[in-house]
Amino acid sequence: MKKNSFTMREMPVSERPYEKCEQYGAQYLSDSELLAVVLRTGSRGERSTELAGRLLQELPGKSISGLFQSSLEQLREIRGIGRVKAIQLLCLTEITKRMLKSHTAQKDLCCNEPQQIAAYFIPIMGFLETEQVRMAVLNGRNAMVNDVLLSNGSFVSAMASPREVFYYALKHRAVSIILLHNHPSGDPSPSKEDLALTRRIARTGELIGIPLLDHIIIGAGRYTSLRESGYFS
């Protein structure tokens, strides 16, 4: 009777990710080897490392980061990835997001440093398939005291009027604010609409007395700070 899948033990020792990790460390495993450890077994007619390599080629961007953009249904459409394997991969992705987020705790954020703010929000927004707008509410010490989700959808439609922004800013007693939104394309370069609306919100903040300190655009593991880039003073 032909066997449907191959396990790690049936692989040559030199090709076993477990042994390689034990001998050299996890940092020496390739992306496909790391995924093979998570998958544990292969599929019909292929080893776990072969399945992992094929999985990488079918993820968005043909990269391991494509897991951030993959749903349970999308993973199950890949040959050899059933319900259990898809759930394992989703849980691995969620663990990664939570580790990245907890690495920069909200209470430790230095809101004068765009890099730190971006590091906190990239796991939350960086790999979404739809555009999301958030607002960091700051106190008099420039510490973030609240993270407000303003909208899911288009930045332009959500932010065409500053009224919604400053309604929540006043509601949460903000001393100043930082806006953030993501680009599902993964490219955090600002559009003309992004810049125009940022200037509009900044002017309104000056009139109300709640300054806009920055607008940070989040991409796939990258960011653009409009203040840092000199788009507004």
C-alpha cells in the first residue's frame, strides 16, 4: 500500500530541520525548513520540506510574510494544506503578531520617535487587505494613552472631514494626536490625497489646540513618517 505522506523521520539526517536546529540553532533554518517544522508532515507523495517549499511559492509575494495576508480558506485552497495545517499556520502568524506588538508595549512608546510608533502598529496594520485608519491619543508628556480605530475602508473617504478625528480626540481628552493608516499594497509612499488631507487635519488641529504631531503610513514591514519626511512642519 502506497503511503500518502512523508514524515521528518523518513528524511535523510542532513535534511531534517529538527536536527539542523538542534545542532546549529533555529536562525540557520531556511523559511521552508521553519515551515516544515510547523507542518510536521508532508502531503500525498511529498515530504514536509517539499510541501513547505511549494507553500512558500503559493503565498502572496511568494514570501513567508504572505502568511500575514492569508485567511484560513485561502490556505486550505493550497494542495496539501488541510484544516489542521491551515490552523497551525494561522496560529503561528498570530503568535508572531503578538510577539512583535508586545515587544514595544504601549506604555513604553516614545511618541517622538516614529520608528518606535511604527514598530508598535506594523503588527496591527501592516498586513491588512483593507485600509484602516487609527489615531494615537497623546497626553501632555507625549505618551500614548489610547489607540482609537477611526475606520476600516478608504483613508480618503474616512478622513475627508476632520470632524470625526477631532470628535474622538476631544472625547479622549487628547493633548496632541498622531494619525496612522495603512496601504494594503505594502508600499507606504504617500499619495497626493494623503498629503492634502494631512495638511487639512493639521490646520484644523492648530485651530482647535490639539496639534497633529505626525501622520505615519504603514506598509508591509515598512513605514513613512510624513513629518520625518518633511511633508509638513
